[in-house]
Amino acid sequence: MQPWIVNTIGFAAQILFSGRLLAQWALSEKAKKVITPSLFWQMSLIASFLLFVYGYLRDDFAIMLGQSLTYYIYIRNLQLQGEWKKAPKFVRLFLFIFPLLIVIYAFNNNKIDTDNLFNNQAIPLWLITLGVIAQIIFTLRFVYQWIYSEKNKKSILPFGFWMLSLIGSLLILTYAIIRHDLVIFTGHIFGSIVYIRNLILLKKDND
């Protein structure tokens, strides 16, 4: 596939990821406290869909791993907010099984080469390790958020979510700089600013 097409998919995902943060940030500033709008999760799910495809097209295991782990947490938060059932059934079914479908298709058509994913000459093992660690930390924010939300029976973005977001984002920025990945860098440089601002808002709200 042409590189410009791959990059377009990646930038579209990052625009949506940045857009969700911008929407959440604007609404939180207006309310003078951190809030969790449904739009945040809707844009997250679509962006994750696109970034998973981007990672697959770039043979980038770290990106695919990160999106695979958070994809269903986005769906769960939409369920907690009562928004998931509002989507048409065929859309919900497609989105729910999409990651599984693409993996099955890739393996059956020899599109995924584990040697290429884990021993990609363009990405040395130490850099893959950094990317995976960064994605795991970045993903843990949603695991933490999920557990916190399930405990409170509603979708919430707590302090720990934003702190893990900032730590993971800084590590991913490092990965992106070394990897010369403008798509990933662009998304996370903006995200880091929003994470810091939400931490400040939460601190003020708790004082």
C-alpha cells in the first residue's frame, strides 16, 4: 500500500484521538472540573479502529498491541453510559469482532509474519521493548479507569488515569522520536498537554 495512504489512516486516527481530548478538555474547563463525555469514548473507538489498521500496515506490533488492549474498554465505557445500544446492531457487531477478523485474515493469508513483527530490522528489539512497555503503561490507564468505573457503576476519568496517561505518553513520545514516526509523535505531544491540564484541574477540585 502507498505510504501516503498508510500515513493518512494514521493521521486520521491521531486527529480523532486529539479531538476527543480537545472535546473533553473544553467541556471540563467549562464545568471547572474533569468530566467524561460520551463523545470521548465514541471518538476513542473510531480512532482505535483506524490506528489498529495503521499499526498492521506498518508491521508495528507495539501499536497493534496497545489498540487491541484498549479497544474493548472503549466499548465497555459506552455500555456504562448507555450509548452502545443506540448504535445499529450491524455496526455494533462489526466493531465488536473487527480486531479478531483482521487477525484471522492476516494469519490465513500469511500477512502477519511473527519474525517481521518481533525481529523487524527497521525496529531493533530494544526499541520494540520500549514501545511495548510504553503501550502497556499507557493501556494500564484504561484498565485502571475500567476497574474504577465498574466499582462506581459509571464512566469516570479519575486522577490515576491521567497520571498513567502522562507517564505512558512521555515514553511513547520517546519511542516515536527514535522511530521517526511523525504520526505517533503528533498525537502524543498534544495529549501530554491535556493530561497535565486535567491533573491540575483534579488537584484544584480536591483542594
